[in-house]
Amino acid sequence: MEYIEDEIARLKKEKNAVILAHYYVPDEVQEIADFIGDSFYLSKKANETNAGTIVFAGVRFMGESAKILNPDKTVLMPDITADCPMAHMITPGQIEAMRQKYDDLAVVCYINSTAEIKTYCDVCVTSSNAVKIIRKLPQKNIYFVPDKNLGYYVGTQVPEKNVICNDGYCPRHNAIDPEYVKKCQHDHPNALFLAHPECPKEVLAMADYIGSTSGIIQYATESPEREFIIGTENGVMYELSTRNPDKKFYPAMEYQYCINMKKVTLEKVRNCLRDGSGEIHVPDDVRCKSLQALERMLELAQ
């Protein structure tokens, strides 16, 4: 009998496919991926790949971004229902109202947004490049959508800008409780607290380091310290432990799992490769408009 990992490897070769996996999907899916990373890294890999088929082990906005950047490639999602709630916490009407209200306004959307929302925005960003890109924009006023927590953090890093935040949030990061973090710090007094900027500002104020998922991994790997409290989705523990088997990592909150990311399984990866299921389609008019925001991100992030 063929093991599922071997079946995936065979199908991947037959279909000329590449598997991109986000740090938050289950460990066993990360193990079989060609590239593992955060949204920005995976966006770049989707743009660079020569494979004819991209299997995106993540949530829907990631598959949409890959399709926008690669219209001639087949983009498959192992679970087409895996979605990001925050991506839907902003509407075109809200953006249009803000453009009417402010002169000299740039609308900046977090990559965690729908393809439609990207068509209304000037540039796309990720948590790893948002500060760098916004600092380069000529506009004084920045409407940051959809994440209020990342928007708040960016505002603290670019005080020369007027950053106006939408009221969206990541349900997982937003649920991280300062009191639980405080208890964690009490229980592990030698541990540094590394937090994702999608966390609430009260949590960020307690952090020794604030950064994207890849930033957290890099910081923990390069640090001489041996213990860390991790303020992001617990799927990142796989990569942290793989790179640093001699270090200890503690979650800032128990059960800190994105239910949508966890919908992605080995069986579903195999099925979409075998059957061509979960294909992402983006209408041409939406793709062309949203492409401008993604391409500007790749350009300004260099």
C-alpha cells in the first residue's frame, strides 16, 4: 500500500506541482511542503515558481493572491472553505467613505483581505513589510485595513504618518489575554515574550520583541536565550522546534489554533492534487485591479 506522503510526492511530480504551506497549518502538512513561510514569503514564492500547479496549504486569501500573481497557473486549495474571518471585516463602502473624508490618503490593505478589497486599495502589505512600505508612501494619511491591531502597531512605528485603523481583527490573535501572558511570564521568568503585531496593544506593550511569524522564528533562532513565550498561532511551534531543538517554547495562550488553517490535512492535499479540486478562480477585472496593489507591495518591499 502506498503511504499518503509518497502518493503526494508522486502526484506532485506527475502534475508539475509545488506545495506552499503557511506556518499555521498542521505539522504533517508543513513536513511535505516545498516551501513553508508567512504570507509575504509565500507570495514571493508563488510569483517565482516555474511549476504549472500551485497547491496552497493555507486560507482563501492566500490562494487568491497566488492566482492574481499567476493567472496562467492552476491554483488549488486543499480545503476551499478554509477562510480568514478578518479578510471580510472591511467593505468597499467603508473605503470609499474614507477617500471622501481625507485628502492625501493612501488605502493600505493587509494581505489578509479578499481579492475584491485589494481592488480598492493603493498597496498591499504583510506584517513583515508593512512598516517599511508605509514609510515609503508619499501620502500623509494612511487608511489601514482590515486589522486594527497591526494598524495600531504600524502607527507607533511611523509617527510621521496619520494612520487611521479599520476595526477588523484576527479572532485568534485578538483573543490573547494580557492576564494569561502575565501568568506565563510569572511561570517562566527567564523566557522572552515574542508577539505578533496582530495582538492587541495591551499585549504588545508586554512583548520583548514584536514581529511577523517569520520574524518571531528568526529572532528565537538567532537569540542566545533558551526560553520563549510565543504570542501567535501555535502552528508556528513546529518550525520553532525544528530549528531549535535545544530551546523551550511556551504558548502565550492555550488552544491558540486557527480552525480554518487546521482544516488543511494531508488527505485534502492528496485529494486536490489527484482530482484537481479546490481550484481558485479570480475574475479578470478583479485580478487586474488587485494585481496593482500586490505588485506595488513586491516592488516597495525590495
